[in-house]
Amino acid sequence: MKDFVDGKPSKNIPPASFPAGLQPSRLDQWLPPFIAGRLRKGFKVFDRTRRGFLTNDAIVIGVETRTSSPVRIPRDNEHLNHPSLNGLYPCGEGAGFAGGIVSSAIDGERCAESLVATHFPSITNS
């Protein structure tokens, strides 16, 4: 993480439990410049309040946001399916119906229950 903020490539990364393994990569080369710049600034600011946050012992493995999707896929409010694509149940953060892990899980569960009730009524009636 410190290498990213300093604009340097990481030569070595600490061991991690990620099953697929890790390969050093320049974060600023696969993110748009305006995002990479804001992350650098944000990491520096956060390190001022949480000393030790900005270190090369921290690894950025993937990018996750804590915002809702700017896109919202249409869905019927009652049955939670897409109004014109039968069998499509847009749900969670990517579809614009949640804003985090827990709300995405709850939304996914609601959509799954609706799908089963609509397409497999014998399962819900047993």
C-alpha cells in the first residue's frame, strides 16, 4: 500500500491467505487516474488518524466500494423480477438495490425466495 501511495512498483509482497496466490501489480496502472489519485490522498489522510495504516505490510487485493451502483436494473416491486425479461431477478449492489454486503445478502435472499415461489411453487407449498 505504501508503494502505491509513493508511486513505486512493489517488488515483494508479504504472504497472504488468498488461495489463488498474489502477484504484485501497479494499482495506478489499472485504475483511472482520478480514482488512483483519490485513493492515494485518502490513504494518506486515513494514516494520519490511524497511524500504521499506511504500510507495505498491507496488501490491496481487490477493489470494493461502499457505495451503491450508479446503475439500477428495473424490477417489479412485487415479484422482484425484471419487468420484461422473464426469469431475471436483478438483486444486490450491482443491480442498484443494495449498498453493502449485508443489504446485498438480504436482497439476494428476498429475490431467491420470490424466484422459488414463482417458478417452483410445489417447493414452497410442501
